[in-house]
Amino acid sequence: MAAHATKQEIDDVQKRIQDWGYGVHPIFGAERTVIGAVGVPEADKARYMESLEALPYVEQVIGILRPYKFASREFHPEGTIVDVKGVPVGGNQITLMAGPCTVETYEQTWESAVACKAAGATILRGGAYKPSTSPYSFQGHGVPALEILRDVANKLEMRVITEVMDPRNVELVCRYADILQIGTRNMQNYDLLREVGKVKTPVMIKRGMWAKIDEWLQAAEYVLVGGNPNVMLCERGIRTFETYTRNTLDLSAVPAVKELSHLPIVIDPSQGTGKRSLVIAMTKAAVAVGADGLLIEVHPHPDKALKDGAQSLTREAFGELVESLKPIALAVGRTI
């Protein structure tokens, strides 16, 4: 819409689009209103576009050819900032999300969280439900772990990010979490994506270990189409022929996603490498290429961790890492 468009004129355009059989999805920005027309009608699309462009209060009509409409930067030219109860993800500030891979005990979670908070983290990560390749591996403590995360975060004035694996548990996890994490194995669990699209709790979608970027963005589209605009992405490494690292962390995904989409992107260097010795270097690189957030595993005693101790930083190492990131962020015009 043109900058001078009135509410009546915006309503007029929305009604025309609806009359043609499209779904209407407006975005009211600070300077512009963008109206998304999504649906089946194709036969008269060119004529409809020409009709709208003739209106004096329509600035431009853009046909979005990409399979992900709402996730595309064409639809939403400005980068999205997801508000996690006062903590922004996106924009100029790089958000720190840190904590143990898995909630083991209250004491372990508290010790991790205190150190992460002191270093500058505002979002506490921790797994209550753990997807494991082996059915004999630790699967998480479930609801008791969610209760621990919420209690610790409340005491430290932090937000909580944790994984939801089952569509039937979305409402339950929403009671405790401020961000719903969709893990790599569930990136294409469409029933789960539809379910988290029905809530307003922010969602972070991890890239499938096998997924191309356009498939990843189409997973985000499921959530956006469902009505939840609070979506962020997380690059956590893809599976390649390399065996030295657990995964191959694809940092080129950061600028690529920013070209294609308005959604903020977070980097997980812990899962991305699987090696504590590589986490620090890859975290620095993630800041340099433009990551909006960092998701890092921190454990008070990594050698005793029930899960993923080899890729978890100690509390001291995390504090040192954050300090080393500040000049890099400054160099690229960001803050930590």
C-alpha cells in the first residue's frame, strides 16, 4: 500500500482480494502496510494484479513465485524481530541462549543458568524431552524438567527455550516455555508444525540434518500460514560425508537465509560441531557472518553430563567466549 493509504482504502483492497477468492494476510508496519493475497486462484492472477496496481493508493503489486510466501523477504522486506517477552531476537542485538543440553537435576540446571546469566545470556536452554537415535539413550525427564526450567528462569529473570516433540504436548510445553524448539528430526513433522502454528508462543525451527534451505523455509511457512508470526530459524549443522565433526555447520546459510527471508536466524555451534574445541571458533564465525542469536550448551561438569558432554562448554569457558565475541560484534555493527 502507498504510505498515504487510509484505513478505508486498505479495507477496500482487502475486500477486493477476498472477493476474488484469496486469503488475506495484512502486515501493518511502521511506514507501510503490506497485504498478502494467498490462495488457489491462478487463472486471472495477472488481471487482478493489474487492477490493483491501477488504484492510486496501491504503491506496488509483487507476484511471489517462491513456494514459501510468508517467509520470503519479498512479502516482508524488513527483517523480523521476534519479541520473546521483552527479549528481542533479530535486529541489531545478538541474543544469547545458553544452558545444559539436558535438564538432569535442579542443581545442575541452576549452576549452568547462573553462569550463563552472569555472562550475558537472556534465554535459558535445556531439554526436557530428548529425541535420541537409540531407544535406550536418555529421553529426558519430561514435566519435572519443564518445572525446573521454569522455576530457575523465573528466579533469574530469564526466558526458556525447550524442545517440543509431540503435537499432543504443544499446549503443555507452552505453559512452561517462552520459545518452542522444533528439533532437526521434526523439521518436516507437518502435524507438529501445524500445531505450533495455532499458538502465539515463538517457535524456533532447527534445520533438518538433510534439508535444503528452501525446504527449511517451507517448514517455517507451515507455522506462519497457521497464524503464528513469531518464527525464527536455527542452523545446527547438516550431515555430510565428513566424520571428524558430528555435523557440518553451514555458516553460509546465514547470509543465504537473510537474502531469501525476513526471519531471524540463530546458530547452534554445539550440535553443529559436536566438539567442545571447535565451538568457540565457530561461534566467533557465526557472529561475523550475521547470526541474530547463538544457542550454546553449557554444563557445570561436562565430563559427567548424561548427554552431549563432549560438545558442552564449561561455565568459565562460556564467560570467556562471550567476552571474546564483543569486539567481533562491534566490528560488524552489532552488540551482544
